[in-house]
Amino acid sequence: MSVIEIKHPLIEHKLTNLRNKYTDTKLFRESLNEIAGLMTYEATKDLEVKEVETETPLQMTITKVLSQPVTLVPILRAGLGMVEGILQFVPTAKVGHLGVYRNEETLEPVYYYAKMPSNVAESKVLIVDPMLATGGSVNYTIDYLKGVGVSNISFLCIIAAPEGIAKVVERHPDVDIYAACIDEGLNEHAYIYPGLGDAGDRIFGTK
């Protein structure tokens, strides 16, 4: 597996909007989706394609089209904030949902909902969640997907803590991790610092 920190001026510029405590809900959502879209280019470079015959205005030629289904699995609720940006680049992707939240006392993941496309086992699955903090929710999600037969999984996040990366790498060394930025670490409350606050609250305006 690989841990890829995607360094790009456009991503770094938009990440400033996410970190700024004064950024309003509209700009936060827009910037989050734009970063997710930019990350998609890197995270889908290994998608399978097949050759097809295509008629150009001049002649017949051989071109390529995607031959592998793609499924997005946002971890509810904050992962929903990245879906639109990715679908702009992979509009044929299906979207599964997995509801997992972190118990703030035990820091353990708590499962409450799952709904996946019927062909998820054959898909290239992109798990999306803006934050990789302790790694608990991501590991649970990967466990669930492998349990239903998925073997080709990548994880996309905006901000990652080294502690969370280490937990995922230890448990699932076959899963690639793509992050827009790897931050300094976790504070005493297991929040990423410098971070960007609670991504779900900022996406949905609930705080």
C-alpha cells in the first residue's frame, strides 16, 4: 500500500479556506468538494480500461473507456461533503453509505447504518471522509467492505493525522491512503491539529 500526500498549489490554496475559522458554510462546502475532485485524478489512475472502436470525423480508431465499476463510500455524515466533487469526474460511480461515528468517551467507532450497491464487490471502492484522526471509523469501514467481498479499496481524506495513518497501515496494509495534507498529530481530545475543526459541523452548519 501507499500513503500519498497530494501536494498541489490549487489544493493548498483551497485548503486554506477549510482551515480558516471564519470561512462560511457555502465556501467551506465548495472548497471541500473542489479538493475532493482534484484528488480524484490521482486516486483513480489505476482504474481498468478497455479498448473500443470509435469513429472520429476522419476515420475509425481505437480508444479507451472505463471497464471497472466505481463505488464511492462516504462515511456518514462528513464524507457526504466530498461526494459531489468526485462525481463530477466519475459521474457513473455508484454511492454506498456507511454510518459510523466516534464515541467521544471511548474513541471507538459505533456503527448504525449500511447500504451498498449490488455490485460493490466487483468495484473499485473509494472510501471518503474529510478527516483521518484515530483511524477507528476508517478501519471499521474497510473491515465491513472486505467482509462483503471488496478487494480493491482506496481511502481519500482531506486531513490526516500520523496516528490514524499508522493504525490503518497496520491493520490494512493493502489499502492506499490519499490525503490532501498530513497534519502534526492528535491533541488530548483526539482532534487533529492544526486541523480545520469538526468537518461535519462546518459542512452542514450545525455548530
